[in-house]
Amino acid sequence: MADARASGGDRPRYSNGYKAAVLSLLLATYTFNFIDRTIIATIGQAIKVDLKLTDTQLGLLGGLYFALLYTILGIPIARLAERYNRVTIISVSLVIWSGFTALCGAAASFAQLALFRFGVGVGEAGCSPPSHSLISDYFEPKKRASALSIYSFGIPLGTMFGAVAGGWLAQEFSWRVAFVIVGLPGILLALLVKLVVKEPPRGHSEIVERPIEAEDLVVEPAAKPRFSLAQEFSELWAVTKILFGKWPVLHMVLGVTIASFGSYGSGAFVPPYFVRTYGLGLAQVGLIVGLIGGFSAGVGTLVGGFLSDWAGKKSARWYALTPAIGLLICTPIYIAAYLQTSWQATALILLIPGIFHYTYLAPTFGVVQNSVEPRRRATATALLFFFLNLIALGGGPVFTGWLIDHLAQFNFNHPGSTGIVHALAGSFGDPGAASFSAECPGGLAPKGSAPELAKACAGAMARSTQQGIVISLCFYAWAGVHYALAAIGLVKHMKERAGA
């Protein structure tokens, strides 16, 4: 619980136990955020077959149609979070996205499902910007990346629970039931967050770094500043200049965006890959993908935060070098995994690269939060997520789905072809070829088709999914280069921000 100390007047002090409870609830919120966001990847194959969708449409549902309003609304919601109660914003947002996730189970067409996914994006826009701001007020700068790594642990946790539960529910009942079951519990969590989490004073944890100032003693201003459009644009511009005008921060923003582009793009089609290539059931695939993600990505996320905070005490450049090294190491291991000929070998190898891959999340969030003033932290996260998710989440799954559709067209007409480059080049220039989408609606041959057609459809789909994933994985190495560039000047930048 919070208690007041005489040295700080009415300024509350929070015990380590209470801060851990707050962080746990925010972690649970972010876990539900990713369960509801990524479950469509696990059950996408069932949706594709039921609604006769293309992989480009699956990519739109998992990417752009979610990301569009998610990114756009993140900025105005963050501006509200700078002025009003952040806990209330998180709780209301959780109710909205959980409700729309449950509604996805009632969709009877691609258009309806797309509309509900827009709604999920609207709700989830109010999660991370105020959460990052709250965490930065509860934890001092030298512990911030570690705390943010625990919060970011919601990504692998949500991916794991969404995959395991979603896969089992879709196989045992239906993909519609899966949406409903994973959506509704979030409403109860929203009530718990509102009742337990307290709104701390802005800049509360900065007491560790600097003397108490008068404005620190006020939890919320008695009178909110009058809204001014010019002032809002001024605040946005001030944060934009730091994110995109400072060399180290710019390259960390580019690094997290490019890495996430590859991650969202490839990740959206990993469950379908196991189904299409090895003929596994949705429940088994959910268990495989979920456990892999929960272990390797979870370890990597935590290691990235704690390792960079530890190494950062010696030199701030390790906040950039840690993810740079991790991303460059993980790329060839990931590719090797998807070149295997058995699902057991693929799954076993996939336990390794995530440990290196996900080291980029917490250091990036920590540097961004430490680069701006306390009153601009939610805005910084929103602008980062606007750029990151509009490109990565909005474009990654669509790009990979589009690649798979084009590669499937080529592989269907050239079943003996080998090599990704050859297939990619050939997928754009064969106007007289048979149409894969017409011959294999939903990626499968129509019922009653000749065995040869069924085999051709399945083979083209499996081969193309593998190739699309491998191409998307190459973005990790590109991102690693940007993190290496971010190390140049990062020490000077962090010293300047500490003295600001």
C-alpha cells in the first residue's frame, strides 16, 4: 500500500510490494491486450477455410484493420492521459477491446469481422501509452527498463495463452467460441485495475534523481489547463523532435519498427505454417507455438530489460548494443528452423532464437521514456507506437500474406521449382497461368476434386508459407544494423537528458 512520509509532505511513497502489485496488474492487462490482438493468427486457418479468405485478407484482419484506428487514436488518448486519470483510461479501454473481441465470434462475413477488429483496435489504443507513463512514475530511471521488460512480458504471455487456448477452443468447439471465451474475462480485469491501481503524481520516481519540486507534490492539478490546439501540436512537435531528431533515438525507433515488421509479418503465419506443412491440428499447433513463444520470447524480453539496465550502469550504449547483437544472432537461427523437414526439429530450434530476438523491446521503451519529460511520456509512447504499429503491425502481416498469395500462384503452376528468389521473381510474370485462388479457394481444393488437384493446392500453400516467413525474417538483421548505429552518441544523449 501507499503511505505518506513527512519528508515529502503529502507526497505518497509506494512500498515495493505495492509497486509489484501494480506492475502485475498492468502486466495482466497487456497480456489480455496481446491475447485479443494475436489470437487471430492461431485460429486464422479455421477462419480462412470457413469464410473462404485469402492470406492477404487474413493479413488485413491481423494487421492493418486492427492497427489503423489503434495507431491513430493512440495519440489523442495519450494526450488525455497526460492531463487526466491514466488508470481510468486503461480500465475503460480494456472493457472496449475485450467486448469487441467477443463480438468477433458473431461475425458472419469478412466485412463484419473487419469491423469488429477495428473496434478491438480502438480499445487497445488506450493501453500502452498510459501504462508506460504509470510505470515510469512508479519506477526510477535506473530500474525503468527492467520494469518495462516485465510489462512487455505480456507480449509472449499473451501470445502463449492466446495460441494454446485459442487453438484448443477452435478445434474442440469453433473459432467463434474462441473469440468469445478469450474476450469476456478482460471486463473483470478492468474492474480490478480500477479498484487497486492508484494514480501517482507526475514525475514521482524522479525524486531519486533530483530534489523534490513544488509541482511534484500534486497528484492531479486542481484545475486542468485549458485545451489549446496550438499547445497540443507544440507538445507533439517537442516529442517528435526527440524521437526523430536525435540520432540514437531515431535509430532505436527504426530498429524496433523494422524488427516488429518482420515479427508481426512472420508471426501471423507461423500457426498456419504448421497446419499447412505438417497437417497438425489447431490445438496441437496452439500448444507448440504457445509454449515456444512463452518460453523463448519471454526469456528474451526479461533478459533484454534486466541485462541492459545492468550493462547500462557501465555504459548507456548497451541499451542499443544488447538488441543489436540479439537480432543479428537470431536471424540465421530462425531461418534454419523453417528449413527443417519435420515439425519436431522446427519446434526444437525455435526455442533458441526468441531468447536473442526479444531483447530489443525493453531497452527501446526505456530509452524513449528516459528521453522525455514526465508530462510527455504517454505522448512519447503513443507517437512511437503510431509509427511502429502503423508500419509494422499494419503492414507486416499484410506484406507476408501478400507474399504468400503471390508465391502460391507461382508454386501452384511450377511445383518443381526450388529457391525463394526464383519463386518470388516468377510470381509476378505469368499471365497465362492457372489461378491459384480460383482453383484452391481458401487454400484448399474444393470437395470432390481430383487427388492431384488437392495435392497441388496443399503443396503450393505449404511451400509458399515457408518462403513468405523466411523472407520476413530477414528484417531482423536489418533492424540489428539500426540498433548498432543507435549506440553511436547514445552515451552523450542520455547524459544530456539526465541533466535536463
